[in-house]
Amino acid sequence: MKYYAYEEFKNDTNTLIQRVDKYEAQAIVGIARGGLTLAHCMAEGLGLRDVQTLRTELYDEEVQRDSITLFGTCDFENIQRVLVVDDIADSGKTLGIVMKNLLEKHPKVEFQSATLFYKKTSVYEPHFWLHEATQWIDFFWERDFKK
């Protein structure tokens, strides 16, 4: 298990912001819960006010469920480019289903995805990612704020 501290997150988020800046996203979708911290920080760095969310459930702690559940909808009126953000593409099922759902519901919008981590065994590869994950990532927001 790798602990991912705030300082690493801050530096990586700034690097990811520089990489996705050329995409010129007009909105960000953060996948709850893991992608929310990253989505908020990236929106600040990219100067975007349109931050939307979708919630998924695939994991209970470190155990993957048999199926994913997707909650929520997004509104992209007058939006052409959207960046979809999550913390990690682990199995890739979450990002794959979210991207498929968004493309089906908003066929005139271009979607690209970004994560901090990507596992080579993932069924979905994000458009932008920074680190290959070879073990479970224990993000600071998962560890540092527990009761």
C-alpha cells in the first residue's frame, strides 16, 4: 500500500493542470468521491467555475462489487469540451461506464478524462494520467480525516 500525501497531490495536480490546459475544457465533472478533491483543485487551477459531479459505487473499502451504480446527471448547455476527473483508473470500470454514459447522453459534447494514477490492467485508459499504480493507493483524504 502506498500512502499518497498532500504535498505529492499538490505537485501532481499542478502538473496535471499544465498537461490538460491545452484541451481548453469548459467544464469539469468530478467522479464522487475519489475525484472530487482533484476536480475542485483542477477547476481552481484552470479557472473553471462549471464543476459538476456524478457519484458511482464500485468499491466497499478495498473490495470491488460485482456491478457499478451511477447516480446523478449533468447539464452541458452551451458546452463543447468537458474534462472528467477521478483519482485513479484502477479497474477502469468506473471511468469506462461514466464516459460511456456521458457520451450517450451528450453526443455533441467532447469528453476527455484525467486521473492521477492509472493501472495498466485497467479496462479504460484516461486521456491524461501521471503515475502508473502498481499497488493500492491510500490517498491522504481517505486516511487523514477518518474518525
